[in-house]
Amino acid sequence: MDTLPPGAALRPRENGAQEWTAGEHRGVTDSVHDALLELLMSRGVEPGAALRTQNLADRLGVSATPVREALARLEGTGLVVRSARRGYRAAPLLSERELAQLVDVRLLVEPGNAERACARADEEFVRRLHLAVERQRRAPTGPGYSGFKDYLEADWGFHELVAEGTGNPFIVRTLDSFRGFVQRLHQVEQHVPDSAESVAEHEAIVRAFEERDPAAASAAMRVHLERVLSRAAPG
């Protein structure tokens, strides 16, 4: 197995024991999760490669338990797949058909999110949207996943904020289920190639909120997602 990204290694207590308190255990699992996420996104292991729990635990200097928990969390994002006989493996890259299906389900959900959130928006919410776009604009876009992960967080954070604006927590949870699959769009990249276009499209959505025009907000979100598909599709 390839080595983990620089700085990803964890260490147990100085005496070598791995008996963690509940808070420490959560912290270790979160750190293992982040290390494995960077490994997968930076192509430290190739898509489809085996992810052996004990090997990962040995490299990270932790017990197998937080590794198993982190892999289970990553399975929920689609970045990791599991079968009864073969264990965990890195997910294959999204096919062109899967990419279209992912954008299709977002098109069913997110224009409606924008319309409903715009109908409820006040000045404070519009201000928060502006801050989200500014955060995205300022975030670095590479090189590699470690270089653009803050950009991905800011980009997705904008969509999460729109979902929160609906006032419906089930919509927020539905959108959150897409997150890992959206991250997979960037597994083959060293830089985010469409950052300027994405920022401009988000700004168009915010303008519709400023004008308190729910139909325009929905339309602007639809245009944005259709362009995401166009830019991400092979060729």
C-alpha cells in the first residue's frame, strides 16, 4: 500500500497504550477519517484498490477500531465501497453516466431549495450568502487535494447554506448525503479548473436573493448545476 500523505500520521500515547477516553476516541476517529479522505482524494491509492484495516492502523499508529469507524463513515460518502468477502476498497471513479445521475438528482432538489430559501430570506441571510461566496473566491484552488480542500469546503458550504435557508432540516440532511459523491468529481485534478465560473454562478444566485426573486434564484441554481455537469463531463 502507498504511504499516507505528509503530516497524516497519528501517534498513540507515549506509553504505547491505545486506551482512549470517549472524547479522545472521537478525536482519533476524526483524524483517521481526515487522513484517509486525503489519501483517497490525492490518489494515494488508486480507485478500486484494497483498503486493509490493519495495514492502515499500523501506518497511523492507532488500533483497528477507529480505522474501521472512519472507513464506515467514508463508505457513506461513496468514496469507499465494501463487500462481504473482499472488505473495503477505494471506490472507482465516477462514470459519465453516474456523473449525469448525480447532477440529475441535484437538479431535482437544489433549484427548489433556492426558491424556498429565497422566499424566506432576510438581509442577514443575504449577507451570509455574500460571505460564503467571498470565502469561496479567496480559497486556494491547488495544487492537489491538500491545496484545494478549503475551496471544496467553501463551494459546498454555499449549497449547504441555501439548504439551511429552507428552514427544513430534512432537506439539509438530504443534501449532505450528496457531499462525498460531489467530492469525487475532483479526484483526478491537481487544481480546481472551474473556480471562476463557479463563483460567478453563485453570485448570480445571490443576486436573485437580493432582488427577492424566488423564481430567478431557482433558475440561476439550475443553470449553475447544468454548467457543473457540462464542465465535469469527459471531453
